[in-house]
Amino acid sequence: MSGTVLIIALAVFGASAVEAVEALTIVLAAGFTRGWRSALEGAGAALLCLVVVVAVFGSALVRYVPINTLRVVVGSLLLVLGLQWLRKAILRASGYKTKHDEDAIYRRQVERLSGIPRTGAGRDASGFIISFKGVLLEGLEVVMVVLTLGLSSGHLAVAAAAAAAAVLVVAGAGVVVSRQLREVPENAMKLGVGLMLVTFGTFWGGEGAGVRWPGADLALLGLLAFYALLTWASVGRLSRTGRSAREASQA
Amino acid sequence: MRIRTFLATVGKFCYEFIVGDTPEIAVGVGVLIVIVWLLSRNGAGASFWFLPLAVTALLLGSLWRGSSAS
């Protein structure tokens, strides 16, 4: 396995794991409050939809869209997505934004679902819909990452396998740790994945638009190091200014 | 009517997904890619340094906006 493929697999695995944790929180809330049958059926139906989307769009895009056009579009999407993730993770790491609290989200979901009256003894529609919607919405972000990284690199199968592995790992961990999802270092994962998405986005977006990178694929490592340094410096700088502002407001 | 509602939902989802609360990133990336394309069309294909530096400026600008707002 080449270095680029390994980085792609890691990026997809990380992105999928972050989204899978968020989806699992919703499925667990639906399962504990509305019954496991409807929650698992909802999650399964959503996963099936996501697999169909990857299969249909993946093969159609590969077959009908020229690679340079694909790389410009995919690179731009990766840059937008990566910059959004990186921005959010930097603001959270430096204390400007509250960290994602899966426990709080779980409590809110349970409260909301417990208030909905049951319609009958069989399958629970609310549990099914909440679980389906949660998995589908979080999963669409994963689909976007799988399609963009997989298609641009020509390794769609590797990207899809990495995403499936992440879902299995998170689901397995969910069964073991049940509701202790707040232990997952979500912000660090988001920071790492954001870095990789911005790196690949810059590389492919630039290549599709006509940039000739020095050292070809090796330029990816240079870009990754450059953005990692930028992220580290930004977190340090924002943490200092945030601390000074908080101290000034307390004085 | 159902198709219209479905399309509206998909459109809203795409907008939230790509633009969300950071329109400066979505617009900025679009503008940057067009600039890079124009540069390379005019024979400046070797200007590989432009995109990473411009992306840096975009991220720093967005971070400044985000930290000022909070």
C-alpha cells in the first residue's frame, strides 16, 4: 500500500469515526427510549441508502466526468469541508467554542424521545425515523468524504472499506462502552481529519486547475506539514489571546 | 408537491452542508480555484505557492471572524 493510499484510508477512517460517534449517540438514545428493534431497523435502512448512494454516484462519476473536472470540483469540496472542520476544531481547542459533548446530546435526545407518546405495541415509528434520520444525515458527510477522496485518488474501494471499518469499530465500541461516548477524543480526531482534507483539497483542487506541484505526490507531505504548523500556531495564538481576554474580563 | 418539498429539503441540506455558518469559506474557496485556474491558463502553472498561502489567509480570516464573534 503506497503512502498516499494509507493517508487517504486514515483520513476516511477518522472522518467516518467522528460522524459514526455522532450517529451512534442518536441510535443509542432511540434504542434505550423507543426500543432496539425500531432503532436498529432505522439505522440499517439508512446505512443501506448510503451504500446505494456511494455505489450509484461513485460509478457514474468515474465513468462520465473527466478526471481534471472531477479533481477541481472534488478539491474545492474537500477544501470547504476541511476548512470548516479545521476552523471548528481550532476554535474548540483554544477555548473559543465549547467542545462537542456527546453526553449532553444524548440526554437531550432521550428527553425529547421520552416525551413522544407510543402509537401501538409493534414497531415504533418515532424510534425508526429518529434513528434513520440521524444515521442518514451524519452518514451523508461520510459519503461525501468517501466519494471525494476515493474518486480523486482512484481508490474508491479503499475509501469505502476504510469508512465501513470505522463504522464497525465505533459500533463495536458502542456496544462495549454503551453510553460513555464522551471519552472519544473527538476534537483531536476532527483536527487531524480537517488537516488531511485541507491538504488533499489543496493538492487536487490545484492540480485540476492546472498547478504543477513540485515533487508530484510528495508535495502532499509538504502541504500536510505546512498546514499542521499553521494549525499549531493558530491554536497557540488563539489560546493566549482568549486567556488574556478572559482574565481581563474577570479583573 | 411532494417532489417540491423533497427538492427544497435537499437544497436546504446542501446549503447547510457547504455554506452553513461560514459563507466566507465557501465563497473564498470558489474564488481561489477560479484565480488558480486563470493563473495556470495564462502560463503561470508553476505558481504552486499561491494556493496554500491563499488557503492560509482564508483560514486565518475565518478564525478571526469566529473568535471575534464568541
